[in-house]
Amino acid sequence: MKIFNRNIFIVLAILIASAVFSGCSGLRKVKDIKVTSCGLESYSLKGLRSVDAVLAVGIDNPTFAFKVMDVSGTVKYMGEDFATYTADTISVDKKCSKVYDLPCTATLSDGVSLMKLVQIVKKGNLEGFTTDVTATVKLKSGAGKTFRFKNIDLNEMAK
């Protein structure tokens, strides 16, 4: 009877160890998720101060499926608020590299005039632009985490 109990203990220990190690290997791959591209697919003006747009976002996901939701942020120009934005929820498929359409809306901040906007657009680059962004990532199980990133240099990101 002791040998039988010992064998059950060994089998259970092996099963638990393999479950833990296989779960951890999936978590290690989370660091390998990459945004491979981002481009403007389409846009339409909503009055003089806001725009609806669709971004084409390339994501290389070597791990499990997840959703990115509650995306919002502020674009800053030379440290001052320039615009605020929100984006819809996207579902990222597991173990694939794919381009996703991300509908979003941006609105100019109150202190930004149309003349200032035209002057900045004429420069033709993103120098001086940064963004603060908040997004929630949820797994199919419902577990999720909210991420906050500050002062992301848009000029560096566009390279």
C-alpha cells in the first residue's frame, strides 16, 4: 500500500510540475508580443476639432488570445496638451502575426487653435510629440490588468 501511495504522489508531483512549467512558459512569451507596424487606414473629420480614424496596427502575438480595451490617452506637443483620444476594443488572436483595424477618435485640446494645427502639420514630422496612454488588457478567463505609459516619443515610435 505504501508503494501505491508513493507512486500516486510521484505521478501527482510530475503532473503539477508539468502544469506549472507549461503555464510559466506561456507567461515568458508575453514579453515577445510586439507591435510591428502602425499606420493610418482612413479618417473623417467631425467638425473642426475632432476626427474619427481607423489605424492599421500590426501585432505579432506568439502567446494566448487577449483583448485590449478602454484605450485612452493624451497627445502632447512640446509638453503641452494637444489632443485627447480613445480607441475601441480589439481582440488579438493567439499565436499569430496579423494587422488589426483599430477605430479611434481624437479631439483637439481647448488651448489648440486651428492655425497652430496647420503650422505643426506643415512641418511634416512628429518631432516634439509625446503621448500618455492607458489601456486594459483582458484574457478570455476575465483576468486583466490596466497599463499606463507616460511620455512615449511618437517621433521615435514612427521610425
